[in-house]
Amino acid sequence: MNKRNFHFKQILCASFALFCVSGMNAQTQTPLSLPALFSDHIVLQQQDSVPIWGWGEAGRTIHVVGSWLPTDTLSTKVDLTGRWTGKLKTTSYGGPYTLQIFTQGRTWDKIVLQDVMLGEVWLCSGQSNMEWSPNNGIVNQKEEIKAANYPHIRFFSLEKQGSLTLQDDCQGRWEPCTPEVMQKRSAVAYFFGRHLHQELNVPVGLIVSAWGGTPAEVWIPKDSLPETAETKKIAESRKHPSWPVEAGTLYNSMIHPLLPYRIAGTIWYQGESNRDYPQSYTRLMETLISSWRKGFEQEFPFYLVQIAPHNYKSKNNGPALIREAQEQVARRVPHTGLVVTNDVGEYGNIHPKNKQAVGLRLGNFALGEHYGVLKKGYQSPVLKQAMVEGKKIILTFEHAEEGLTCPEKNIKGLYVAGEDGKFVEAKARIKGNRLEVSAREIKSPVAVRYCFDDATVGNLFNIQGLPMAPFQTTILKK
């Protein structure tokens, strides 16, 4: 071999080795990346300072620019754990925009999100009645699916996955609403989002994190719930192959990865799976709401859907007690509200098909309480006071100032008890927002119940057509 060829081979080998080392270095460097929550078609909360976060090489400076304010750049450094975070200002609703995330001087470290909208973002969570899709059956199923062409309504639906440890990411992606998308996503979330979109004329983002059959405990951070012999017994009694039951399991994997995304509020449809142990539900929901608000770093509104009538065959009147607990939460916790479904339940179907009414009522509650668009007519009547007057009990109600109405001759599910505590069917006379309740065989009434059982579908409404919330009374004698 001559010297010239020998030197050429040395240079070739050295160049190849340098290329391999450079390639290895490039592969070992941490690439710029984002959680699944940040994808094309994303909706960011309008007129706010929204958290943006991701991962990269420690020490690098990350720049974030939204095309709605191209001169306003968020700059932040990647910390020693490889995570970066910052807040970016958003303007009034609109789009589509782009969102650029990049590191200067490294052309391969750049991400551009397309079709970004600014609007109103709501978290939609709970168990099967929130998860329930139009494909599974709703009123006017075919017509609703065919009409569901709303490109400015976007879904981010988390895939169902539990975890025993806190997770920083989840599985899912943003999808504009088409008939093909809508029929596979949450029906309640869709009808809620559609109502907001139509009334506010803004893009709406719906983050759906729901799993059928799950009790409230799995949605709460485990360290927020004391572990006792009773809680262990409850968890053991709930074990099921199709859904998680351990405390914190879904908070870890289906709520924590969303923190601290900016949202307008939360809608919650759950409670059926807590009916066997209703005594702790108020406390559980208070803990859930406070922990979520802490995690999202905002005191957002939280609206609960009261579980609907259904033949649970309960032995402890648990469903009625859950409904009572849900009303207590709405009374006790600031910036919460209750949507009553006492008129849309189905005796033999735990998943009532009238999801339109639920979504509409949730939407109206948000329009009234959060957005200030509605001044009245969005809250169901609830018991205010009960007093004994001779052989009658006089009931008065909130959110029924214009009066009550019953489309049938008799009010269903209305019972009165005497001093022996035995309830009998009662008659009632409506006078404005008052009910005069009595029964011929009860001479000294002490208590009244309305639809306080598993499955009675109510027929008492306020003038706006919203159903009366079920109740049982505490009587104060004159």
C-alpha cells in the first residue's frame, strides 16, 4: 500500500469516527418537547396569563411566541431536572394562530403548533355519565351527530389510564369538533360547550377527563385523604377489574398532567359510585375541589350535576343521600353550583339519554354565574324553609320567586310524616313559591320528603321549567 492511500484511509477513518461521536452527542442531548396537552388545534384561555411548559436540555433558554402578540416573547430557562415553564399573555378570543417554542442557535429545537385558538377552556370530569358518548345512545342521536360540525369547539379527551404515582404527561390530543369526533366524545361536554359557543360566540376548549364506575376518592390526591380502617374496608369492597378504586389513582394520571393549565372552570358529573357510603361524600367533594383549585392555581367555578333518578335497589337510601350531599357542597363551597336532573332520570337506565338538558343547564349556570350573561332563570328551586302550621307544613323555596308549577294533578314523590316518623303520601297546594303540604291521616306533621328515594322522577318545577331539587326537611314548630 503506498503512503498516499494509507493517509487517505486514516483521514477517512478519523472523519467517520468524528461523525459517529457527533451523532452520539446529538442523540444524547435532550430534545425540546411538550406534553400531549400542547398540540395542534389547542385552545388557550383568552385574556389571561397562561402557563406553558415542557422539557429540554438543562440550562438552555426557551422562547415562546404566540402570533396573536408576536412582539411579546416568553423566555425561560430549563431547570436542572430538564423541565421549563413560564406564562404567556393571551388576548381576546380569536384565531387560528400559531404558537412557536424554540431555542436560539439550534435549528432542530423548534416546535410550531398550528391552528391555535383563544377562547374559553373547561375541564369536564366524573364517571360514566360524563364519559358517555353519543354513540352509546342519546336523544335524537342521528340528528345531533350529523349537525355536530363546529370547528371552533375543540376536545382534548384523556385516554383512560391509572397510576399509583404522579405523572407529568398523559395520552390525548386536541381535535376540532366534527360529526366523526363528536360521536366518540363526551355528550354532556359537547352540549355544554356548544351552548357556550353559540351564546358567547367564542372558541371553546373541552378537556374531558372521565372514567365510568369510578368513586370520588380516585380523583383526589392520596395524601389529602387519611387512610383508616374504614377507608381500607371501603376500597376493598369496591374492587373491580374494569376501573380503579384506590385513592389518588386517577388524580395521578388524569388530573396532575394537566396542572397548571389555565381553565375557565370545571363541570363534574359523578356520585353514583359513592352511593353505598354517602356519609363521607360532602367531605370528599370539598377536598377534591380545594385540591384541584390548588393544583390549577386558581379559584375556578365548579358546577356539579346531581345524579339522576334510577332504580339502584339501594338498602340505605344512598342515592338520595348523595343528592343531598351534592346540594350541601353547592351551598357550602364558594363558586360552586348544582344542576338538578330530577326530571330526566330513567327507572331502568343509569345513563339517561337526555344529555342535552344536562349540557344546556350546565351552560346556563356558567352563563349566569361566571359570565354574567343571564340574570335569572338558570338555577333550580331548592328548599329554603319548612314550618308547621296546624295540620300543614308550609315550604318555601329559593329560585322560585315567580312561582312553582306542576303539570299533573298531583306532585309525585311527596310524603309527610307524623310524630311516629312514618311517611305517607301527601297532597299539596301551590301558592306562588310556597307549598302547603298535608295528609288526611297525619294530624301533627313533623317532616316532609320530596323524591327522596332512588328512582322517583319529579314533576315539580319553577316557572322557568327547572326541576325542584329532591329534599327532606328539618321542621321548626311555631
